[in-house]
Amino acid sequence: MTAPPSWPLMRLPAGATMAYPPGWRRAQGDAGSATQVLSDAHGQLIGYLNLTSRTVTERLRTWPAFRLAHNRREHDMHLHRLAAAGGLRVGDGTGACVLDRYTTVTARQYTEIACLVVGRRRGVVVVAAAPTDAWGRIAPRLQRAVASVRT
């Protein structure tokens, strides 16, 4: 599954890229990250993609537990790990991914795929999320974006 050639690229200063669907817009994120979002006609978030450089504490072997602990520190509630796997081919690297569901402090429920992807040159973290009630519609686009990562 690859992203269509018409999809634009978001790029990190270190050079990593990820394609995203046309019509998504750039959003403010953490320093050094790239974020694209899709909102509905009322301005409600219905899709979120983020690409961030890997930190020294992020490791493939411990990624699922690390990511869930991160979500807890962000005050996400009712956190459920739905699936996790390592040794995956993600874009041009090897990845460990977790699929989880949580409720934010604003009482909105999200489903996300979060992957740590390590390539020959560097590693990146990819987060692809959508409100759980929109997940079925948005997930195929999120999955294609995740699969497009180039480290």
C-alpha cells in the first residue's frame, strides 16, 4: 500500500518525509515535528498525522509500552491497547506499532496508530489518529500515510 503520487509530503528538518492526503492542512505541533490535520465543516478534527524525530529513549523493543505510558502522561483516559506488533516493514524502515483507543480530557474518544520507524539513517515517530466514530472512514488514508514514511 503506497500513497498516490498526488499526495504532498511533509518533511522534517532532518529529511524524513511522510505523504498526506490532499486537502489536509498544516497544524502547529511540537518543535521539530510536522503535523497535518483534516477538519469537518464545523472545525472538528477528523484526522491527524504527525511525524517527529525519534528520541534516545524510544526503542523498537519497548515501543508499545513506551507509547501507552506517553499517552497516560498526556492525561488520556480509558486507554486501551487494541494491538501491537514489532518487526514490521513501515515505509523504508523497520517499525514497531501500537493501535490504541483513548479518551482525551475534552471527553472525545480517539483511535490511533503510533509507530516508531527506524531506518538506515535515523528514526521517526509517526502518529495517525481520528475520532473513533470516524475511524472507519479515515483509517485507510491514515494507513497509506504511515506506509509512505521515509526515514
